[in-house]
Amino acid sequence: MKKEYIINSKKLINSGLSPNYFLFLQALFEKDESMIEYLSNHKYIDIPYIINILQSENYIEILDMYIDIDFDDIVLLDKAKCLFIDPKSNKIIENVSNWYQDYRKLFNGTKPGAMGDKKATLKKLQKFVKENPEYSIDDIFNITKKYIDSFQGNYKYLQQADYFIYKEDVNKIVRSRSLTMLEENSSNFEPRQDEFRKDA
């Protein structure tokens, strides 16, 4: 499905980037595979060259060296993210304190300790919404419910609330099962509308 693109002309001009570079970053930010494919196949756009320039200018980081371009290995750095994150996102981060307890309650009644540590859950959710502004609060709740329901009542291996958001593995690598599931189910979610969840 084709998406309608809204380009922030002020940020484009202030960034000093060419429109092709800016649009490529926006496609990565919005995880728009169809736009990335279009740009990659355009005969007048040299994506490998654009990637090299954006990496040298600290807009992106490449996780693995590649021969064939694997866009899953391209990570947007803060310099790129700030081009597309609405200033209201700071309010969303602050607002997490209003709903993180509701998030923890999703795990209530599954197994002892599943609600996780209060402070850790709050801190990790604030980090998560900051780093993944394309997902709404409802997206986070819905994917968490889907995760919990997938155990069908047998919660022995269920991750506790704060670990489901972020957890450091045995190799000291921080991973997010919630983000993985959101990415796998991204076609089912609507873009964030910057609406805040309020206390009941």
C-alpha cells in the first residue's frame, strides 16, 4: 500500500541534505519498505553512495558489512531521528508515568514477579517510546497482550514486564522482544497520533 508522505520542508532545508537523502532517511524512520525499494531501484539514485555519505555524517550506523544491501542492518542515529520526531514526543515520555502501572497490570495474575520492577519498567518504557516514536501507546499495549495471550495460560517462560521491553542477554547485548514483535506486526498498527493515555 502506498503511503502519503509529509515532508517537513523547514527541517529539510535546515538539515542541508538533498531531498533524496532526506527521503531515504524518512523511509528508514517510517520503516517504509516500498519507498526504500522504489529509491533503491531508481536509475538516478545511488543508494550505496547515499548510505556511505549518511554514515560518514553520523546520520546512520551500519551493524554489519554487506554486499547486497540489507536495510535491517541500518540503524538511525539521533542526528537522523531528530529530523522526524515531533517535539511533542517529550511530553509522551513524561506521560509514561501516567500509564506504566496499567502496563504492569497486564502481567498480573500470570506468575509471581511477572509485573516486574516498578522503577525499571518506568525507565525502560520511557526509553522505548523515545527510541521508537513510530509506535503508539496502544500499539505497545496491544502487542504486550498478544505476547501474554500466546502462552495460553502456561506462563512458565513468560518474561516479566520490564524484561519484555528490554533485557540484556548473556553476551551483554540489550534486546527487546516487544520491539521485535511490533516490527513483525507493523502492518496491523496505525501511526502514532500523539494522543496521551490518561489515568482512569
